[in-house]
Amino acid sequence: MPNMKPEVFNAVLNPQIILEILAASDEFILESLIDTIQTYMIEMQSEWLQLNIINPLNIVCKYEHITRLRNHLIELVCEKPHLLFASMDFPLLEESALIYVLKQDDLELEEMKILENVINWGAANSNPKLSQDRTKWTNNDLLVLKRTLHKCIPFIRFFHIHYNDLLSAPFQDILSKKLKNNVRNYHLNPYATERQIQVLPPRMSDKLDSDLISFNEINRVAGWIDYRGKPYAYQENPFVFKLLLRGSRDGFGIDTFHNLCDNEGATIVVIKVQGSGEVVGGYNPINWNVGKTSKRDNFGRIAYRDQRCYTSNSFIFSLTNPNDPTLSRVNSPMESIYWNGNKGPYFGSDLCMTNTSIWLSTQRSYERKIIQKEIFFAEDYEVFQVSIKNYQIRRKQMINNIDYKGIYSSSFVLCLFTFLYFSTSVTFKVFVFTLFGQLIVNWVLSYYQCYYQERLLDKVIYVDMALKIVPLLLIGRPS
């Protein structure tokens, strides 16, 4: 057997018989034969495996020594979930094989769709004659389904499914009250919930590619970008964070930073401090760039000078204490972001990469100090491009985030004030002008911010002031 070539199997046996031989070989631990059959199935029967994946999965997940073929099939399922879940034979998948699939972090399918497929599998295995119309399921049907799925339920990532989706049938009936409460509490306060119970991470398709910052921490940063008082929940986060640079992978040089991160739009920079393990960083809503050149130095190298970039929406932060993170917003917009080809990420003097792995931090342009050291070395650092995940959801979020109650209240207060000194008609005109003026400006700002992290107008308060003062100057005189 050790000298038998995989091509021999192709001439004498069909794949199903070969799998049965493979199972028998595992029973007797015939390692050489196991290895030969696995090679044959992977290299010569790849198409057959994809078309008939259920039975091979049942076999490889049952036997201990068929590791290579098992890994191959699991990788296929993770990359192409439809091969499994859309198969007519999906109900024939054994429970142990289904659980093995559910454990995979890189299964490329939305968690809600995974749950739907597991429900369908459970329904088929609890009662093959069960109606396709879930509204016709009886309490007894649901009880049997709950028993059928009780070993699979712990491997569903419920905390990455929106809570409202779990309130519909049959999820409302087959999930425990404790689990539903935990999911609801997680969306309200993920940090407090994670300290109390184990929360499975999101699937790899949604997972953040980072060695320095966690999924929940990036949701918190996303909330800061949109001036929210709390982190985004998993389903709400409108941003995608794409890794552009990792120091330990790409290098710590200044040129490396500019080559990989310039002109990539809004970015998040995260640094792990050498020695202390502190994690600090900053958000830049505009591009990075080398800026303007000054002259060449004595060695003929190009020298750059600091170029100020105006923004009041950048911020720096510390995630060293996840229970009490530090957010420091801009207090000097003219000095919040600098471009300089001789330096890396440059959040003014508050956080600046001056040389390979060397950073400076002296509070000046931001509200709070994020690290006590004025000079520190980076053990590693990462830069992420921040882009919009779903523009339709983003537009809805931006419109919903408008403070309509505040706009109406301010217009009504101004209306009462003008009523004391102006005629009724003028007062009505002032109310209409300020109300609709503020609405239009906020709609324009929201629409713009749907596509760009940098706000169209940094100081919205100035617009609001103008909309309250201009009517008094332009609309008639007191009667």
C-alpha cells in the first residue's frame, strides 16, 4: 500500500466506495492507506466532493485520523457555504458534522442565515412531515425542535444577530429567556455583558484584522466617529475597517507609512506602547500626505515642512483600560492634523511618529492627555482605512440622528421671543424660516456625512446662530 499511487483508485473504485475504505482504514489506523486515499480524494475527486459533500463530511467528522480531507472539506464549506446549506441532502448531515461546521470562525455566511439553516435542519430531523409554513407549527412541534437543536444552539453567534430578529417565530419559542436577555443586554452594553458571560467572536467574514484592538473596541471608536454616547452594536456599525499597515508585518519606516497610507481617506491609527502594553491611537477624518517640500538636506534628501490641515472632527484616544477608555477631541482645529513626509501619523504634538518606532506626545491641540510619557517606543502599530459599509443604512442613520426635537424647540423659543416685539405675521415668518432652514441644513450635512466621515461644516453652531439672527435682520420691522 505505501507504494500505491492515487491514480490506481481512479481505475478500479468509485468515490463512495473509496470513502468507505477510508473509514475502515481509520478504524485499523492504517496511516499509509489513509494518507494515500486522502490525497486521491483531494486531487482527483475535488469536483465530486463539492457536488456530494454531505456524506464525505459525515465520515471525516466522525473519524479521528482523516485530518487532511476533513480540513479540505471544512475549508470548502467555509468559502462556499451554499455547497452545504443549499444541498438537497442537507437534512442528512449528522449532528456532529453540523456542530463541527458551526464552530468555524471563518464560515462566510451571515449569522442570521446560519441560524435559519440550522432551524431548517432541525425541523427536517425532528419531524420530516413538518409544514414549511412556520406559523402552523404547534407548541409540541416547537418543543421537539428545541430538543433536536439543544446541542447546536451554543455554537450560534447570537450576540452578532440583531435582537429584534430573534423576536419572530420560531426563534422566540426555541430560545431560552436567559439567552434572549443576554443578547438584549449585549446590544445595550457589550462591555458589561462580556465580563459576565462568554461571548463568541464574530465570524471571520466580519472579524477585524488586528493584533492590537478588539471587535468591541473598534465598535466604540466607530461610535466616537459619529459623536455617539455609546458604542455601536454589531449590526449597527456603518463602517468597514481595512488594515493598511501593520508595523511588525510591513515595517516601521516613515516611507512605509506614506507608501501604504497616503491618500486613502479617513484612517484609524492604533499603537501598542513598548514595555507598558498601553494601547493608544487616533482618528484622522481626512487623507494623510507628505505635504509640502522645503529643501534638500546635506545628503540630498528631500526635507519637508509641517503643513497644517484643518479639522475639528479628529480625535485621539487610549484603550489601555477597556472599562474606562480615554477620548480626547480637538480643541485647536488648526493644529489637529499635520502632513509631513519626514514624519508618520501626525496628530499635532499630541501624538506624532517622528522616527522608526519613536513617538512623541505633548498635550496641546486635543482636550486630554492620552499617555503620561512624552517619548515612547511602539512595540507595534496598525493603520486602518475607514470606509462606509452600507450607504443605504448610513443615510438612514444620519437622518435619524438629527435632533428634530431640539430644532423644533429652538425655533419655538425664538418664535415666542419675536412675538413680544414683532407682529404676528413676522413672528410666523421667523418661525417658518428658522425651522425649515435648520432642517435643510441638517439634511444637507447628514447626506454629506453619509459619504464622508469629515463633516461639511465643522461648527454647526454657527449655522444655527445665523438661522436665528438673519430672520430678525431681513424680515420686516416691528409693527
